[in-house]
Amino acid sequence: MKYRQNDTIVCHFVVFVVCWGALLPQVFLDEAVVVTCLRPLFYIFSVKSDITFRNILYFCTMRHLLTVIAILLTFACCTTEADRSRMRAELDSINQRNRNDQPLTVADVEPYVNFFDDHGTPNDRLLAHYLLGCAYRDMGEAPAALQSYQDAIDRADTLSADCDYKQLCRVYAQMAQIFYEQGLYREQLVAEQQSVKQAWKGKDTLAALMSYEQESQAYRNLNMPDSLLYICEHVSELYRKYGYTRYAARALFHTLRTLILRHDFDMARKNMLIYEYESECFDSLENIQKGREIYYRIKGLFFLDTNKLDSAEYYFRKELRDGKDFDNQHSGALGLTELYQKRKQEDSVAKYSLYAYMMLDSVYAQRSTKEVERIQALYDYTRNQKIAEKEKDKASRRLFFIFILVGTVLFLLALSVIAILKYREIRQKRKILEEKYQQSLDSIQKAQKDLSSLKRYQEQNHELILEKEKLIREQIIVRNAMLQNEKTIREAAQRQFNFSAIYKRITKLADAGGKPTKSEWQELQDALFGLYPNFSELMTRHSQDLDDREYKVCILIRAGISPGAIAAMLGILSSIVTKLRVNLLLKLFRIQGTSKEFDTILRRIY
């Protein structure tokens, strides 16, 4: 009894779910529809439980209540445009925080990634995954950041007219920065080139030039000085072309070390002056902005190589004084060591070489710490990836079992429905066959009656056919006679016109290239109209549509004058005559064709 009661509960639950699913698309669904949908379930479960058809009807009478519940659930689960706008506004706020260099966390961004992956536009997904990459970047997880940036690129719709190419430019720029920090300079170069490409597409000139300038860093680290010099000089010219003078001067900074190493001191001096006076990096006392003190090292090397040792010492000491980080301390001390070697002051050489060695150890220690952090981040990312893959595998297995269970239930339901439908189909086919059999009997009886009628009228029809054939033969003879008569009339009219005095004068004028007088035009027209009534009717009907030149072309063509002679008689070019004939073909006969087709059609009119 216990198992029977459980079966009943399960059965009622399944019926309720199916009824709710059937009612959802239709707000006002009839009981008959629901009953039809639930009959298979009734046949399946009735043998194992005490469910009756009355139970199903009970659920059917609840349709209005279920419909209201379904609609409320639908509205509760749906995402509206207002929700999407609110989430987009919040995502823009996070993006503004990122632009203000405020650190982000994965927890800040991940909900928006999940939301816009399901409900956003390609631009929404691009921004969400980009900000997730920035969050990983702020946490020092470079591999995860790169993966998020790549996901952002994959979600961008570059074929769409409203693609956010500016944002895509920023994604590639961030990828390039991570490649630079990881020592992957060739990958950095590829990312920078993509950033430039997307910035130009987005019509963001400054961003395109800044990414182009960053390519010089990759070429410097790849030991490609020629490419570095070309990029810096070219981008400086482009900065000036578009009005970015400050950036143009700063771009030349990267050329200084290479020019000094090549002993191109004139160009180095020129670029240093531009940098100092146009970059806006110096105050009124010629002190450079904090963080750019490495310039003192470069300028010191310039004076050192040009044997201006006092100036070199001044800038090396200035770097030691203003640049407090290990790199500046090391490079300043190294510069003073080289300076005192030139001066052969061994005590000072020993002092500053030892200090440079100490600072070099600090630099290496600092870089080693960063390398350990980078490797640790890579390890953490790999470990998290493995954990995520295991969880994903478990979820996939659970989902697989659920699919199997649901599939089995649906399969059983489908079998019951198919069996019922098959039975009904067989009954319907049997009924159709019976109807067709009866129709066939009726058709045979009707055909037999028609056959008897045809046999009775067969002889009468044969005589009628012979009579019609005789009439057709007689009409053919009459038609041929009329055609022959029409041909004779046409030839007689043509001969009469060819022997007329006006035709002879016109042909002579045509051969001599002369122009007819007004009376000759009138006489020619009268002759043609008198002999060719259909031509007369055509010209009269269209007299208001044609100008004087078109009218005369029609008269001369019908008179048999060649197009070249017509051009001479009217004082125009042959090409104009050709164009006029093509236009007249369309105007008179509504035909698009050649000038020769116009001549043929017009000369057949009599």
C-alpha cells in the first residue's frame, strides 16, 4: 500500500508538470486540449496507481490558476531591458574605476560577465571580459588576465557596424603590456600591431599612434635598433601631423641611446633639444618629471662620449640625487665609474664601481622577486585550471545522468503517444481506403455511361471534323491570295516612289551632300504620305512628340536615304544620326534596340 501511495504521488506530480507546460503557451486553453495531451499519461500510470481520469480533469479545471502562476514565474525569470540597462550602467561605473587606476577584483566583475554572456550585446561581452582581465591583472595573475582578454576578443563582433573598435584596441594594448612584463617581446609586437589596427578602425588617432610607439619597446628588447629608430622617427612625424606636439617630442626619447651608441651625436643632440623643449616633461628649473630620471643617464653618456666630462658628471650625479630607485642608482653610479675611468681617478672608480655593484645586486633581487611572483601566479593559475576542470567534469557527469533520466522518461512518453497516434492513423487510413473504393466504383459507372455516349456521337463527330478541315483549307487559299496581293501593292508603291521626280532630286542631293529646300521637304513628305498611308498615319500621330530634326530623319530613312547622306543633308555628325535613330525606335515603337533595327521597321511600313 505504501508503494502504491508513492506511485500515486509521483504520478500526480508528473501530470501537474506536464499540464503546466502545456498551459504555458496558451492563456486560455480548453479542457479538451489538456485532456488530449494527458491521455497518454493516464494510460501509462493507471495500471500502477489509483489515478483516474477524474484526477486529470481536476487539474484541467485548475487551468486559470496555473496560467496565472506560469505568467508570474515567466516575468520573474525573464530579463527586461531595464535590467540590462541597469547592469550596463554598473559595468560602465566599474570601467570608470579601472580608468582611474583603482584596483578591481574578480568578485567585482564576474557577475557582469555571467549576466552579459547570456543577455548582452557583443560590445557588452567585450567590455565585461576586458574588465575581468583587468581584475586578474591587478591581482598579478597574468595567465588568467591573458585568457580573459582573449575571451573578450572572441566575443567582439568585428563584422558589425557598431563594433567597439576603441575598446578592442585597449584589449590588445593590455595584452601587449602583459607580454612585455613576461618578456614575450615578439608576442608583444603582434599585440601592439593589432591594437594599432583596431584603433584606426575606431578612428582613435591618438590611441593608434601611442600603440604604434609602443612597438619600439619590443624592437629595443629584440635588439633591432634599425626598426626602433624607424618606428620612433615615423611616429614622431605622425604625432606632429595630427597636432600632438608633446607626444612627438616624447617619442624621440627612445632614439637617444641608440644614436649615442652609433656616435650619431648631431642627431642625438637635435632629438634631445626637441625632447627638452617640447615634451613638457621639464619644469622651469630644467628638472625632469619624477619617474623619468633615466634621461639624466642618457644625457650624461652623451657628454661623456663627446668628452664634456664636467657636464657628464653633473648629470650622473643629478640622476643619483633625484632617482631614488635601484635602476637609477645603479645606472648613475655606473656612469660615474666610466667617467672616473676616463679621468684615471682610481679611488673614485673603486668607490662608484662598488656602489654600482651593490645596486646591481638590489636590481637583480628585485627582478628575481618579480620573476618568482610571475611563476607563482602561473602555478596558481594552472592549479586553479585543473580544479576547475575537475569540477566541470563532475558537473558534466551529473548533467549526463540527468539527461539520461529525463531522456528515458521522455522516451517512454513518446512511445505511448506514438502508439496511440499510430492506432488512430491506421483507423483513419482504413476509412480513407473505404471512401476511395466507393469513389472508384462511382467513377467506373460514370466512365461506362460516358463511353456509351461517345460511341453514339462518334460518327457525327467524324463528319464534323471533315467539314472543318475543308473550311481550313479554303481559308488558307484565301489568305495566300491576300498576302500575294499585299506584296504586289507594296512593290508597286515602292516602284512608283522610286520613279518619282522628287526621289531622284533627293538622291542626287544626298550623293552631292546638298541640303533640300523647304519646298523639296514638303514635296518629299507629300509623296511618301500619298504612297504609304500607314506611314502617313504614324507620322501624323507622333508629330507633336518629334522635333524638326527627328521628323526629317524619319522622312529620309523611309525614303531610303543612307545614314551618312542624312548626316550631310542635315549638317550633323553621323554619330548623332545613329543616336537619333535609336531614340526614335524607343519613342515610336517602344522598343530598345539598334539604329539598323529602326531602319528595318520603318521601311516596312507602307
